[in-house]
Amino acid sequence: MREELVAVYDERGGVASSATRAEMRARGLWHAAGEVLVRSGDGGSVYVHRRSPDKDVFGGLWDCWAGGVVAAGETPRECAFRELAEELGVRDVPLTPLFTHVFEQPPHRCHNFCFEVLWDGPVTHQPEEIVDGHWLPLAELRKWAQDPESPLIPDGRRGILEWFRRYYP
């Protein structure tokens, strides 16, 4: 089986080349992620999920963004649609672009292209990647995000803090 190729980005956020996922991780190459904040239809809660313990990055921690690494030849928006469908079973919904934030904590160097969706439908976890999940009110998510000891993944924490700064100061 051929290993998946991911898009390799430069420091400025442009596509530079491609590499295997293993090579990108081993060499700490810049890459990108398409990420989606799933909010309830009334906007008052966010769907959070716990990553499986065997994930290659931040296994066992919680995230408030559905998403993943942009594949070679894929746009961040296409990645966001794909990952939202794979991880949470949410399909055929309009994505609202939010912002891009950079997470650089070597060996992790990522341009996170963030989107948002309002959703009141069912959520179906991808069992290989997600072991638990639930709706969390915005006030509780803000507390998690502001607490460095909370179980949020580091890049997800940075992204949601930026979201709160921009949209709910």
C-alpha cells in the first residue's frame, strides 16, 4: 500500500511541494490543516471530541476542531469538508471561512485554515480517530481554552482562543 502524500507548505503559507506524512512528521516540515469548528444551530455550543490514544500527534487529548492535514493536490477547504465528513459524519453543509493561524511548536509547524459550520444533526465518530465527544457550551469551552492544564490539544487551544478573541471578546 502506497503511503499518503501530504502538501508541504512554506513559512508564508504557500504550497511548496509534497511528502509522505511520515517524512513530514519526522523532518518537522511546514504543512497545513483544514479545520472546522462545529457549533450548534443556536451557536451556543461547540462539539468537542477526544482523539484516539494512538493518533500520531496529540493522542488522547480533546479537540474542538474537526480537521486534519491537507493532502497533496487538495485545498484547505476541500480538506475541511473531507475531514468533517470522515471524523464526525457531517456532510453537505456550507462552511464559513474564519481565519488562518500558525502553530509553530517544533517539530510541529502548521498553517491552520479555520472554518465554521452550524449543525444540529447527528454526529457519527470515526472510531479509528475519535473515542468520545459531546456538545460543550461556549462559556465552558472558553474556560478549557484559558486553562493551560485542560486537556485541549495545543494547536486547537491556540485556534479557539483566536476565535474567541475575534468573535466573542
